[in-house]
Amino acid sequence: MPLQSMTGFARREGSSGRHRWAWELRSVNGKGLDVRLRLPQGLERFEPDVRRLAAEFFSRGNLQISLSVSGGESAVEAVVNQAALTAVLNLREQLGDLVDPAPLKFDTLLAIRGIVDFREPEESETQRAALDDDILTGLKLALTDLREMREEEGGALCQILLAQVDTIEKLTGTVEADPSRGAAAIAERLAQQVALVMGNGSSLDRDRLHAEVALLATKADLREELDRLGSHIVAARDLLSKGGPVGRKLDFLAQEFNRESNTICSKSNAATVSAAGIELKVVIDQFREQVQNLE
């Protein structure tokens, strides 16, 4: 399954009968899936379907989904209020000679409020069902377009993240191969530190001295941190190759990367290792920023 970013835009429009409709979708970063709808008055019935379809296509992101529907040009039908017309004719008959006996003209009838009403023809259940089907089909197409855009950007982000993982691996190798991590270099530093302690006239007994030396040796050893960095690198590449909604897992790995680089910097007794550790922190921060954009 391809990686997806959480940003994208899509628009689909079409017509159904005398209606024109348009879907507009916008997606930005979010901790979970948050769907915000803007539907025309009277079309709130679409909300359950919209939320269901959005959840089928995406697992994370703030989605803004809006629908617009217009009636377009349509025929207008004249509806005669038969009861009102009958009442007018009866009244004319009752008045008899008090009114003009000439036949009522058509324009006179039109001028009487309530006799004739001009309105759009009512839609049948079949027409309404067809409109709903066309609008929901348009939504599915818009969601597909949005997913494709998010996947395209996700593919570009994947290449950036893989390059950053390569850099993290390279810097880890730099720390691994640094001469300061050699047995002779570590032994020399320990000897210097022990000599400094003993030279200050400290009255350490042999057991205490051994404990201090063991502590210094532990602080000088970066093996554990380097091994964990190596396992995190393998896990990051595996997630990126697997694809799908892996943003949260990669964000966790970024935190672990940062933890190990901080420890390396704090344990370092060599300027070259410190420099590599600082570069590691910079790349890891960049990695984590890019991960925030992934679903």
C-alpha cells in the first residue's frame, strides 16, 4: 500500500437531471481523522454516507468536505388553485348585475392573487433517488482523486525520508569507526582519568577504584546506543517499504533516534564523535518534521 501524505485537494462536479452539483475536498495534517462537512440546507441526509466513505479512504487527516447543488434552468409549471377560482366565479355570480357581465379575461384571472401559482415541477421519488446516486458517485470520484494526490506526495516524501535514513546510517557508521572508540584509546583515557583521581591525593580503596573505572568504561562505551540506532534504521526502512498509514510508528522511531543521538552526545569524549552526534540530531529533526506529514 503506498504511503500517503495528509495534504491534498480535489474537486468533482457534474449534473443530474436539471441539477448541477460540485464536491470540493481539502485535506491537511491531523492527529486522527477529523471530517468537517458543509452541506446545503435540506441535504443533511448525505452526512452519514460522507463520513462512512471518508473513513474507507483515509485513516488520518483533517478533511473539509463541501457540497454545492444548484437547480439550473428548468421548466416552470402553472398550477391553478381550483378552490380559489371556484370561489371567485361564485362571487361574480352572486353579485349579478352589480358587476360587469362581460366574461372574465385571462389576464384578469392572473392578476387575482392565489388563482394561479407558478412553480418548479416537483421531483418524483425516482428522480430524487437518481440525484442522490449521482452526487454520491461524484463524492467517491473526488475521494479517489484526493487519495491519488496524497499518494503522489507520499511517494515524494518517502524518497526524502529514505535519503535521511541513509544519512543517519552514514553518521552512525562515522561514530562506529571513530578512533576514539578503539580499545587503546578508551584505555588511555581511563588511565588518564584514574591518574587524575589518584593524583589529587584521594584515598580510594581498591574496590572503590575498580567501581569508578567500571563506571568510566561504561560511560565511554557507545555500543548499546549504536546497536539501537542500527535496529531503528532497519525498522524505519521496513515501514517505508511497507507503506500504508505508518506515520505514527515513524514518529515514534524519530523520538527513539533522537534519544540515542542525545545519549551519544552526552557520552562523547571526542570532538569528532560530538560533531557526528550533532549532525545526527539535525538530520533526525528533519526526519521527524517530514514524518508529521504522513498518514
